[in-house]
Amino acid sequence: MLASVGRTLRRILGFPIVIACLIAVIGAIATYAATAKPYEERASLFTADPQAANPFINVGRGQYAASEVVARRILADQAIIAKQRSGALARFSLQVEQNLNEPLLNITVHGASKNLVVATLRTVISDAQQQLAAVQRELGSPPNQFFEYTVISETPAPEVVRHDAIQRAIEVLLALFLVSYLTGLALVSYRKYRADEARSSAGRPRRLGEPRDDAADQPSTVTSKATRWLSFRLRREGPRRAAPPTAPG
């Protein structure tokens, strides 16, 4: 039973595509396990007038432009950049979205730990509020008419991002499969070529002057001068001894 199973496995593993699949799957799993999977948290800030009866109306192009300025100032803030270099803050991205005259400042944070991601998001939101107030002061707006950012959407908790690890594992899977399969085909073709060559050499007749395959098994003869001389004398005296005697006259 075990012998038959072993023969079946050897027969299956003899196909290059099976070996290529095994190598590719193992490599993809190892790549996915070794790839870092960061945490992600998102929030969207809305520019609203807290003094208005409905702060989500009468929002125009000016608030959109102000959000663009705020985003550029946050990304160029040297204090934030220094904290990111020291590891106190995670990396983040800002995007200003104009959606039905509603300027949204979208914040996306990626980090290695949940606490770092949460702390970074809170720091960016606080800095955005300060930068928005500074922009309005520079434009001479009355303090009682300042707009503020309102968080209208936020992920409940940091989420694990796996799509980068999955994408890298798929790339490794395809690359390993292609290389392993082509290498297996080359090896199989080479073995078949050598086997055909051996069969053709064994079946064709021996050419004139070509050494025999079993020449190594034949005893080697060394002919000396004495042996050659003896052979010569035997060839000369042989006919005389073989001639019949003649009757006397």
C-alpha cells in the first residue's frame, strides 16, 4: 500500500507544473506572512459655520480654497515632519474633495500600531483646526464668523490593511510559477534528449575505425619481435611440411 502511494506521488511530482505550483504557493504564503500589514484610520472634516442655524449650508468656493491651503500647510509643518522622522507620528495623507459644494478634508493615516495611528489622527485634526483659524485671521475675517472643521465621518477603530501584502504575494506567486515551470520544462526536455541520444547510439551499427563499446573488456595484446619472427617462419615452412612425399625414381 505504501509502496503504491509512493509510486503515485513520484509519478505526480514528476510533472513540472506540479512542482511549479508547489514552489509558487509556498513562496506566496511566505511572502504574505513576512509582509508588514499596517493599521489604517480615516476621517473626513467638513468646513462649517458654527454660528449659522444650519452650519452645513451656504458653503462656497472660499471654504474649498481655505481647505487646500490648510492641507498644504499641514504637510509642510516642520514640527509634524520632525515627529514623523522620530517615530512619534505615523505617515498620513490629506485630500481635499469638492463634493456637491461641500469641501471635505479627507485624512488617511497608516501606522504600525493602533495607538500610533489614533494619536496621529488626533494630532492632524487639531492642527487642521489651528491652521484653518490662522488662514481666516490672515484674511481679516471677524473672529465671531470663523468657520471650523467638523468631523462628519471617522472609522470606529484602526483597521488592518492587507491589500499590499496580498498584492505582493500574488506577484511572487506568478513570478515563481513562471520561473519554476519553465525551468522544469527545460530539465525534462534535456533528460529526454539525453535518453534519445543514448538509445540511438546503442541501436546504430558500428562505423569503420570507431572503437567498440566493449573495447575496455577486450584483453590487450603486445606483440614482440620474437613473436613476429616466429609467425613469419611458420608461414614459410608451413607449405613445405604439408607437401606429400614423392616416390623414388
